[in-house]
Amino acid sequence: MKRVVSVSLGSVQRDHRVEVTLLGQPMIVERIGTDGDVAKAIQLYNELDGQVDAFGVGGIDLTLRVRDRHYPLRPAFKLVAGVEHTPVVDGGGLKHTLERRVMQFVEQEIGQDIFPKRAMITSAADRFGMALSFDEAGYDTVYCDLMFGLGLPIPIRGIRNLEILARILLPIIGFLPLSMIYPTGEKQYDIVPRWGKYYQWATVVAGDFNYIKRHIPDRLEGKTVVTNTTTPADVELLRERGVRYLVTTTPRLEGRSFGTNVMEAALVALAGKGRPLTIEEIEELIAGLDLKPTIEKLN
């Protein structure tokens, strides 16, 4: 049986393991958190190298892709520097395929319930495919990268401005410690309400769930949340705060959605090529598996 493991810098409370069958191939899909312990993550990658069919890098990206430019996060590459045999992916392929058309799917299914078409994306640099999807679907969108990533009260408007800022800042951010650019370990447990003005302005709140949860206000009445990795507890949190629809860009397995890195690793294992897949190969598998976002009505 094939086995896929995502080693994540995130919380151990979000660990999960399922057995699934994809295109007739049984597979174990597992997520192992390290609570921000970089040394433990490196140890797991090295110990499991060659023992599993594909790795997902969880809790951080290896590379941010904005349009056709790639910006490496150099400290993240240290996590997998010792991996020699098992292919490694960070979910970027699915972010530029499944997430690239998420809002077109949402518009088709529940677009009549979303008005006005205003969105905030907590961090668009690491989900540029999603940002393009919102832009092409006609949403007035605020990109909150500087707020959620660096704590600066500066919203970004216009996808062209996002690209320009990415060219200036991402080469610098790529050298920062991982803990400065993404909530890891204990930080993922804390909720510190902030940037409420933008949560309330938007009808759709989108992006990485750890960012959304980190500063989520007490009420999000009637909002739609578009995200990825959610546990049953996360779903209940959103329900309690009044969220109307939850959209996850990857399918739910046994009650929870896995990160794009896990699902892309599963596709790599399924293909059996012993390497990361091209965008074209990912698209072919998505079509064969009929992978679509999941929409759940919460209130």
C-alpha cells in the first residue's frame, strides 16, 4: 500500500491519518505535526526518507509563486535538505490548479447568495492562484499580506499592486526565520481578534485557515469562508461565529480537509513517477479523480 506523509510545523492537535482509494489504488494519507519544532521536523523527514512514497511539506511553503516568478523561502529548504529518495511537494501545484478556479466553481454553485462581491484574502502571495480566481470572478478584493504576515496595517488593492509589492519584498522575506512569517506551534492555538474592519467589510474571507483563525472576530454573520485545511473543530468554530458557507478547495476525507501539500503528495504517490508532477500531469489526475472544491452550508 502506498503511503503519503505530510510533516508539518503546525500543531499536533491537527494530526490525522486515513486510508483512501484513489483510481483503484489504496493509500495511507497521514499528517504529522511538530508544534513548530524545526529539529523534530528535519528528523522525521530524514527518518522517513525512502520509507514513504511522497512527502508533503506542511505549515510553510518552499517557494512562493506570483504569476510566473518563483520566490524561495530559504529557511524552509533546510527542512528537507537531507531528503534524497522520496519526492517532496509543498502544495504549490494544487494552488495553481484547483485553487486557480475555485471562485468560478463557487459562483456557479452559490454565487446568487454572495452579494456584494467583496473579499479579503489573508495572504495572497502564497495563494496567487486563488487571488487570480477572485480577480477574474469580479470580486473587489483586499489582499492582507502585510497585515497577517508582517503585522503592518496596510491593505493592498489591485492584483498588479500585489505583484509589484511581491517583487520588492519576497526576495527579502525569503531569508526571514519561518516563525516570523507563519504561525507555527503554540501560535496556532491562539485567537487574537484583529483587522476586524476588513473581516466585516468582506462577504468572503479567504486564505490559509491558520491565518483566518488567528485574528477571527467573534461574529462573521452570513459570511462565506474559502480556505483549505479544516478539522471538525474548525468547522464548528466557524458555525458558532455565524459563517454561512464553508468552501474547502480540496475534498474532505473522514470529516476534514487536508492541506494542498498532502493532497498533491497523494497525487505524486498515485502517479508513481518518483518525482513532483508537472502542472499538466496534476491537471490530468484532477480530471481523472474529478476533484472539486467542497461547499458546506453551516448556517
